Amino acid sequence: MSEARTLPDTRERILDAAERLFMESGYEGTSMRTITGDAGVNLAAVNYHFGSKEALLREVFRRRLAWLNRERLHRLDEMEAHAGGEPLKPSAILSAFFGALLHMGTDESLGGMTFLRLLGRTLTEPADFIRTCFAGEYAEVVDRYKRALFRALPDVPREEIIWRFHLMLGAMSYAISGTDALQAVTDCELDLNNDGPQAAEHLAARVMPFLLGGLRAPLPQFVTNQEQQRKPEPSKAA
Amino acid sequence: MSEARTLPDTRERILDAAERLFMESGYEGTSMRTITGDAGVNLAAVNYHFGSKEALLREVFRRRLAWLNRERLHRLDEMEAHAGGEPLKPSAILSAFFGALLHMGTDESLGGMTFLRLLGRTLTEPADFIRTCFAGEYAEVVDRYKRALFRALPDVPREEIIWRFHLMLGAMSYAISGTDALQAVTDCELDLNNDGPQAAEHLAARVMPFLLGGLRAPLPQFVTNQEQQRKPEPSKAA
DNA sequence: ATATGATTTAAACGAACGTTTGAACCACGC
DNA sequence: GCGTGGTTCAAACGTTCGTTTAAATCATAT
């Protein structure tokens, strides 16, 4: 009819099925026959269109992370342009970084909650080629946001900022992945399972105060003393 | 000699190898031949001693979680006994819950950082039989700590407490699993990779302030209004 | 209509998987 | 000595894995 919407579109159907199945069962736990069967295409289609199962996984991430990286850099550029050289507020930096992520959950054409869950799940998988895939796509974005946080929090040791950046990522990916062990125990039904487009907004309202509270928490006592920028006195028991 | 310490101890060698390999490559990504080869035992030993690969995974967790659950309940019992009916401090509850966990990282006979990483990794895997395994072992412990937090924070809606409990678990498991995507990007070398017994103590000093800051963060605006216990006025802008 | 390049198809490939088998091995009580 | 129960062993089981092949089909331009 219109154009290319009604034709088989084998590539995208494979990517959609793989995205969902990798999220549900992991990379090793999903067979090519399950993927192609679910997508309604022939088994050989994956190797024809992508070359291998590993290349398929890379493409599943690439098509989503391309948008995410662009969006995150765009938000940071906009904020820094309006700030006129002044450091940004930490809350604004986090809102941009995680807001761009959570926006994907509200837009089905960007992967929706399925890709968000897959992403949260994969971040803890130490498989080599997965990490290298992330490193290449993520390097610039993470570096830009790290430097923005360094400027926003000049009194906090950089090592501590990086640590808390990690911790915030962990809390967020755990909240996103949803299906966690605690949920199987907890009788109270949280809206974690919500798949609708409002799930990501609920998530943001819930999680952002927690992340900001963690970021602003008092520093640990010992403070690594390798790049103490304020408080030149060594403190009593250090 | 003494008893059964010097003999091959096939069972434990399998469990140790499986623990490490499941941590490194995941359950589906680790073959029985790799496990038995690494443990220096015959391939058939796993099925002889445990019955199946799945039962082996269950036993890998069971022998560690048995100690963890006992320790967590013990610490809570002690605190509640000394409190004499008074609610506990939230920081004390978290210190007990996560302190028991992190103590495993300092004691090689309790699994050390290997098991901690495996645990952090597994919590985000939605495989059914893994979750059911956790549900059975975790139910009582999580319920006890949840109720302690409810008493410690009577002004916070219970749903919000459960949410933040989830988020703290996510941040901690992410910090523990260590090998994450951000690390591949960050040039600054954090002490995440430290495997020594002091790694868990560093982790505690780093992470606990963050978790407490998140737990005490201001509530989100909308506050679910299903069980508002204080502040009966709807408030304009909070 | 026909030739051409892109795509889909059914079938098979060898390798690796978890599991099972039955004989061999060992320690120990008789 | 011999038998016995627990354990280890090499070998093979049938299945599923990711990948490849070559023919069949489709779309399109001349």
C-alpha cells in the first residue's frame, strides 16, 4: 500500500524478535531457530542479512544506541549552550542522561521497555564482545557527561564522582530490568511490570530522587587522599 | 588423616569451578566439559553427584545463601533484641543487610568476591528456575528486613520503601559485579577489580553513603496517595 | 518476455551440548 | 582371601547448536 510498511521487512522482523528474546532468555539462551521461528522467517535469513549470531546481537544494540548516543549528546550540547560557560546543575545532568534513556521506554519505535530491559540486563554480563561493543559506542558520551559532572561538583574527588556514576547506572538498570529476585518475593505489586508507555515516566519519578540523594550523599571518611581538592588538613584520624 | 580434608573432594572442586565459571560466562555460556575440565574431574561426575547441570547451579547458590540468610537473620535478631521494642535506625538495618553480604567477599571460605559477583550478575537474569530458587531461599529474610524498614520509616509510604530497597539492591549488585560497561570506557582505574579481601571493605565505605543518601532522598511529588500516612493536606507544590 | 541480482527456501553439515552407560577402580568389613 | 557399595572412568548416546549450501523464488529493468 503506502510504501515499505507492508512488505516482509525481514531484517527488522529479525531484529525485533532477537531484541525481545535476548531480553527474555539472554544471548546464549536464545537459539537462532527460536529467533527466526518467532520472526516468521527462514533460519538462514540471519546469516544472510547479518553474517552471524554475534553480528546480529551487535546490530540489535547498534540501531538503538545510535539514537541514544545522539540524543544524549544533543541534550548536553543544548544545556551547555544555554549555560554560557557556567557549570551545569547535577540534577540537570542526570535528568538529561537518564531522561534520554527513559524516553526510549515510552516510544515503541525506539525499542520501548523491551530494549531498556535488554540494556539493563546486558550491562552486568561480562562477555567480552558485548563489552567491546559498548565501549566503542559509549566512549564519547560517557566522557562528556563525566566531565560535566566534574565541573558541576568541583569539591568532590573525581574518583568519587565516577563511583557514584557507576552506582546510579546500576540502580537504574536494576529498576529497568524489572524482573528481579526481590519481586518474586515481594507480595506488594509494584508497577514494575507495566509495559505501557507510562511505565518509563513512573520510573523516572521514582528513581530520579533516589539517584540525586545518592549523588549528594556525604563523602566517605577516608577520601582516597590522592586528589583531595579542598580541606587541605588531613583530618584527625586519617 | 583428620577426616575428609585431604581426599579429592570431587563435589567441592566441582562447586568451586562452577561458581567461578558461571560468574565469568553465565549459566548457558558454561559447558559441563569446561566445568569438569577446570575442576580436574571426570565429565560424568556432575551428573553423579548433583543429578544435572541445573541442580548443580542450585547447589552452587544453596551452599552460600544458607550462610548468608542465617547471618542476615542473626544480625537483625541481635539488633532488635538490643533495641527493646524501639524501631531500628535505617542505617543500622542497611549495614546489617549489606554488611552481611559484603562480609562474604572478605572470606574466601564463604565464596569471596567470586560468589558476590555471581550473585550480582544473576539477580538480573530472568531465568525462571533461578528466580524460583531465590524466592524460596530469600522470602523470610526479605520480609523481615522489609518490616524493619517499615517500622524505621513510618512516614514513608511502604511502596516507596520497597522501591528504594530494590534500587539499593541494584546499585549494590552493580557495584559488586564490577566488570561493567562503564569500566571499559573509564580510563581512571577504580579499585573495582580488586579481588583481595579488602575489596569488600572498600566497597562498603564507597557504597553505603550512597545507599543511605538515596534512601533518605525527598519523596517524589505524586506519592501514590494510596496510603498517605502524614501530611493530610494535598500540598500545592510539595 | 527474459536476463539479472537479490532474497528465500529446504536440507544438510560438523561440532558441541547435557546426559547415560557399563565396566573399572577403590576402600573396607568380613 | 572375597564381596560390596561408593566412586571414577572412557565412550557413546541422541539432540540441538550455528552455519553453509545450492536450488527455488522474487523483483525489476531492459
